[in-house]
Amino acid sequence: MPFVQADVRDEEKIMQEMIKNDPEIAQFAQELDAEFELREKMAQARREAGLTQKQLGMLSGLNLQAISRAESDSDISPNLRTLVKYLNAIGYKLDVVKQ
């Protein structure tokens, strides 16, 4: 299936061009990257705490669906309450720092 990989590379080039040439698209892409990075860090911190999603649910009071959505590349972003409960249950806190 080499043709599929070529299509993906072409789409990636087009996206990079759009990001380079349009500040609004660049800002949107940066926000998506930051959200994806946060989700990855949350899942990694949970695993490092030695917890399964089910165990985290029992500790945090969150259901498995909310935990799964918070950690995945879902179209639904976790709300602030979910983030705080999730992080508190694994021994972290949400902090805001200037860039």
C-alpha cells in the first residue's frame, strides 16, 4: 500500500504549508499540540503511579469513559473539574504558569 503513505505525506506537507502561511491555523495547531501533549502526560503519570484506569476511577470518582476521553485523542476535551479530579487522584495538581 505505498500509495496510502504517499497520500499521508502529501497531506502532511499541505498542513505544514497551511500552518506556515496562516497565523490562525498555526495558533489552532499549537493549541491542539498542547492538548495532545497534556493528555499523553496525564496517561503517563497515571501509569507511573501504578494505576489502571479503573483504579483511577475508584480514587477520583470519575467514570471510565471520562478517564478514557481525558487520555485519548478524543474530540471531547475534558472539563476543568475532570482534570482536577484526575490529577488529584494521582498526586498532581493543576498549575498555571506564564509562557
